[in-house]
Amino acid sequence: MKVKFDYKLVVMSRLSKFCGALTLAAFLLFHGEQMNAQDSSAAQGGGGPATATPAPAAAGGGGDVAKGKELFENNCKTCHNANAEALVGPGLAGVRQRTPGEDWLKKWIKNPSAMIASGDAYAVKIFNQYNKIQMTSFTNLSDGDITSILDYIDSESAPKAAVAAPDGAPAAGGGGGGTATASSGPSELFTFVLVALLVVMLLVLGVLLVIVTILSKAVAPQGDGSVVGTQTTPLVQRIRDGLFSTVNNSTVRSVAIWLFLFVATKMSIDGLYSIGIQQGYAPKQPIAYSHKLHAGQYKIDCNYCHTGVNKGKSAHIPSANICMNCHGVIKKESPEIQKIYAAIEQNKPIEWIRVHNLPDLAYFNHSQHVNVGNVECQTCHGEIQKMEVVEQRSSLTMGWCIDCHRKTEVNTKDNAYYDKLVALHRKETKEPLKVANIGGLECSKCHY
């Protein structure tokens, strides 16, 4: 008697065992997480309300820290950090402790040149230590303003206060002296692992079901399988016959040919439309200049380097002397800054690689958009303040520009130039006046 081997039954049995193992593992992980949380709570000792340990008070003179922060950012931030890192001048962390005193600091900040001329030992030492760069006199700051600035600097370098636990939660550093933090549920890592396990289980389930279906069809005998001795076609032969029949099917061949023609045509059209478009282009520059550092971290205004953006067609690539306004004293030893020095000494321009480039047939004026239209740099160039390496974020195609003209409203407030245009526009519609309504879609605006 011939015994029929049921692949589906065996695979489903193995699958149920696999799912059971995953479920058991998830349960053990969850139970272990809860036990760890309970043990952590028990190890802390007391179960009463949390009491936050107060942070050491910052050394201060009764000034307004919030006002001191504002004054620091407006007057001091260009040359000094509130931490210990030196910039143009020394880092100011602990400045009260390492200088002759707060009274001395007030005199120094208000008139440093007079302190140096008087021969004050500490003033002369600082002057010589930082390349004899003359510090600006801040005669506009009162004694109270300076105290507020110093209090802000102390607050920045002071240890942060411990965060109090929520009401009813066990406090860290309670009666048992432990430092562990109590957990009321599974951690985020555990939740992520559990979800990942469930996803894997579902994927494996789907794959195994497909395999079961294929195997069931592959091993099924031809004809009546209950009759002993029935001849079956080999698996390889059945697969070969199936492939030949599929290839020789006229419908399948027609569909394949039309699909190929459609894909080839679509790729050709996309290729033609992408000619001249360099979206995502990010070339390596001769000097590794970081917009993320300068425009992002130090918040240097774009107009400082690109001097033509408000005045003319081109924004201008900054010359080496603009770089030297800062790097004549900052990070002079950097290999990248040394490239600027070499260009100046050899009287050779820095060969920056252009990133954003419009075809010659298109006219674009920066001042018209930035100065008159109040368009932000990020509108066309992307979040430049976050780019380590500058890349072209927008397509800069004609369609992209026209779409912007259709959507952008004209800023007509307090501008008599637009009064008559606005009056005529309001006779036709109540919609806001947009660039498209004042000739923004005319060919001659950009092509002449």
C-alpha cells in the first residue's frame, strides 16, 4: 500500500512550533523587563514622594540671567563663547574666578584700551596672549548689565539641576541610597524588539505558506493518485514544460512586448526631460567650507559673504579677503584655512565649483527676488544652514519657476508703486495679487 506524504501538514506543524517559540520569547522578555523594573524600584528603598536634589547655585551677583543672555548674544557672542572654548578671544566660563574680580571686569569691559595703557598686569597679559587684538569698548553697558552677563555665563557653566520624579513615583536617591530610576512599563527598546519579532513572524508565516502551496502542487501526482503504480511526471520536466507553454503563449508574448515598449518609451522621455537638470548635484569644493558651521551654528548672515544678493543680478562668490576678516585670527593653523593663505600669497583665485547654474537663455536677478520680493534664500537653495556640503535642492526648471510665480503673493503693503495695480486687480477678483498677475508668466520676463 502506498503512503502519501503530506508536506502541508508537516510544514504547518513546524510553523506552529516556531510561532509558539516566538510568543514564549516575547513573554519572557516582557516578564523580565517588568521584574527588572520592580527590582529597580525595590532597591531604591523609600516609596514616598520624590525629592529633587537641588543643583549647586551659580555664582552670581543678583543680575537678570535672561537679560544677560540677550546682552551676551548681541555684544559678546561674535568673539567669545560662554563655555571654556576660545573663539577670537578667550572662553568666558569661570571668568569671575580667574580674573582680579568683578569690579576689574567692569572697568575692562567698558574701556579695555585704557586698562592696557595704564599698564595693568592682567590686562596686558590678555592683550598679548590673544595676538594683541584690541577688544571693543562697551561704554553703553551699565554695571548692572555687566553683572547680568556674568550671571548668564555662570549659569551656562553651572551643573544642571536634577529632574524631580513625578508625584507618587519612587525617588532616585531615596532611603536606600540607590540611583536607579524606576520604570512603570517596558522600555522603548523592548517595545521595538517585540514589534520587530512580530513583523519577522508574519513575514516567515507568509513565506512558508507560499512554499507549502508550491510544494503541494509540485509533488501532487498526475492522474488518480489513489491508484498504486500510477506514473508521475518528474518535477524538473513539469517545470520545463510549464515554462515552454508560457513562452509560446501569444497573449503572454504580446503583453511582454507592449510592456517593454512602454518602459523603454517612458525611460527615453524621462531622460530627455532631465537634460540640463542637476538636482542633487553636490561637487567637492577646493576648500571644505561648511555652511552648517558658518550659517547654521554661528548664524552668519548670507549677505555678509554674498555681497551682491541685494544689489544686482549675481549673489557673488566671496573673495578671499572676506574670509580673512575672521580667519586672520581664527583657526589660522587649519589645513583648509592654509589653502586660503596660499591663494592670497600666490595671487591666485580660489577655483570654487559652481553648484546652481541656469542656462544662458534664462535671465534671473537676485536683487529683484531678495530685495524687492523678500524671497528667503532657503526658498530656492533649500536649508543651506544645515548643509555640510552644498547641493542643488530645487530643480530650477522653467515649470518650477512658473509654479512659484503662480502661488507667490506680491507684498504690496506700504508700497505706492502697486496701488494702481491693486485697484485694477480688485475690480476683477477678490483673490490676492500674485506675481502671475503682474507679468510673472510673460516670456519676455526671463527670455529676452
